[in-house]
Amino acid sequence: MNYQEQDTYGMYSAHQTGGPGPQLMGAHTLHGNDVVNRRGESLGDIKEIMLDMHTGQVAYGVVSFGGFMGMGEKLFVVPWAALKLDPVRKCFVLDVEKERLSQATGFDKNHWPDMADAGWAKGIHEFYGQTRGYDQSPRSAS
């Protein structure tokens, strides 16, 4: 499914000449969007979008991989900068091979990682080659 199919407000209609997309997108329209690698191989789909409440920026996309009908699927946190929207194919492209993704730190829906942990975040950013601009200071709850 893609953002045009999920758009309940008509903002991303294929026949519309105006509107916000694809530069600005409603977060709900991105849930379920396919994620593929550069070869076009399916890697999964967007399950959640995580916001950094201190900066107001999108921090991560949570991508599902594997499983069948939600059973046995593994979730992966991917730095948002590693996910590139392809408005022509109406999907996200993640520059990682399937074999490499299978080695990534994943989790199941009942055991989410502590995304506020600076060490965890550093490892995730390094795995996906997104160290440039990464803030290595731990977040403090205010």
C-alpha cells in the first residue's frame, strides 16, 4: 500500500496538481508503505514512525521484516535519514541487502528497545551508515 491509497483527505491524489506531498507527508499515510532495497527486493513495510520529542524531527522508522500475517515478523528500527522516499514507485528505499538486514538488531512487538539509550542509538546509526550528524549525547527527560 502507498500514501496515495491511504490518503483520506485527497492531498496526494495522482491527478492533483497542488498539495503538500511528497515534500511534506502526513505520518499516517506512510504506515504500511513498502520498503525495498536498491535491487527492488522487498524488505518489509513501515510499521511506525518515531519522533524525537526534543528536536521535533522524525528519528526512526520501524520496519517489519519476515513473518506471515504479523506472526514471526521481526521489527527493526532504522534511522529516518536511511529511508529514502521514492515517489515514482511509491515506496521507501533502504540501501541494505536482505542478508545484511537479517544480521541487524531486531525485536518483536512485545519487547521494544530503549531508544533513549545513547549506546543503543549509536549502534543503530552505525549499522545503517548514518553517523554523520548523529547526536551522541544522551537525551534527558525534561
